[in-house]
Amino acid sequence: MRVRVGISYTSASAARRNLDREIRPHDGVEDIAADARREWARQLRAVEVSGGTDARRTTFYTALYHAFLQPNVTSDVDGTYLGSDRRVHRLERGQRAQYGNFSGWDQYRAHTQLLALLEPGIASEVYRTGPNGLPGNDDLGTMSAWYVFAALGVYPQTPSRAELLLSSPMSPKARINRDGAPTITVSAPGASPSNVYVHGVTLDGRAHGKSWLSERFVTHGGDLVVDVAATPDTSWGTTDLPVDHVPPAKPFALGGTAP
């Protein structure tokens, strides 16, 4: 015997509507599993890493998978959802989904930024949701998002802004494919466990002596190449530090402006 199950936080009738919309009548376990594999394969292609060892690529994609697990859609297919006040609400005009399960581990430092970089459309909906919904008291992908940024060799300088600090990438090449936004590539041909020091950077074919990237790199895309070695270069990136060039704060998130 097989049982088809629908879930809703608002009502049994909403659970039935969710079931009817989300699972085709004749789908079996194998069909649903195949759909999930295809969707995860599509999602993980947001960052295409090449080169390096199998173990490092496995670690990277495990972290990326963890970062995409939350927050979760908590609204029904008809737009109803259970708010933090334990009352049933409906999506606002123009809102596509309500999200819940937010990390309590300084999510804004890396997880929110990574989501905004890779899935700006979803990030916009998450910003609209805010802490409303169901708050999580666990990691929920935050440390994994930190690892993804660290492995790419870039990290948000300041939460809610798009400037990126530079470090040594862990893989020879990574291509960041963003839905509706320009592509970013980060290359480090000499990347290895021992080559952890930056000796030089080129951005779109031009020498880049700064240890950070402006928001233009995120908004317009670009081709970043990092020269790494096993010994430190104490001269690169020591002038023109980001603190001297950051204008007064204005609302801005990786991938676009917050709504």
C-alpha cells in the first residue's frame, strides 16, 4: 500500500490542496525521487567547480547543498501561512512565498549573502519574510555558506553590502551562474592545499592591486584570476584598503537592493 501525504501549517483542507498541486496523481516514490535529484542537480549548478581533488569537490558541494536547505517555504499553494503570532495570514500582493526556519547563527554574515548572490529572486522573498514564520535555533546552513565563500576566495566585507574581500581560492576554477544576473568566474590555476597566499590578481584581464572588490563585480559580473603560492607576498594588497573607500552605508545586498 502506498500513501500520498500533504502537509500544511494552516489547515487540513490546505494540506489537501498542497498535495493535489505538488504531487501528480500517478507519481510513485521513484518518480518523486527522480524529480528531487533533477531539481538538486539544477540547484547545485549555481556554482560549477572544476579541478582539484574529488574530496575537495565533494566537501564543497556538500556545503553548498546544506546552504540551500533552508530557509523553507512555509506558505500553502493558495497563499496562506501560519505567522509567528500563530494566526493564519495570506501573502501580500506581489509576494510569491513565505519562508521560515532561519538560522540563529549570525545568518546575515554569510548565509543571507550567499543566497542573495546565487538566488537573488528567492533572497528578495526571504527579505520580505524577515524573522516572521518559524525561527530556527540551529546552524541551518550558516557555517556551510561561510565555507562556500571561503572556498571561492571571496567573502562579504560587510553584511547587507556587495563589496567582497579577497583571499586564496581552493579550486582552480569556479563559475558562478546566477539566475537573471551576470556570470562570475573565479580562477586560481595554482590552487592547492599548500598554495594559500595571494601574489596577484587580475580582474577582466587587468591587474588588480586591491585586496577587495567593489559592488560592481557582483552587479555586473566579471572574470577574476588569482595568482597563489606557498609563500606570502607581503606587498600585495597592503594599500588602498577597503575601509578608505567604502561610502556611507546604504541598503544593498549581494545580487541587488533589498525591497
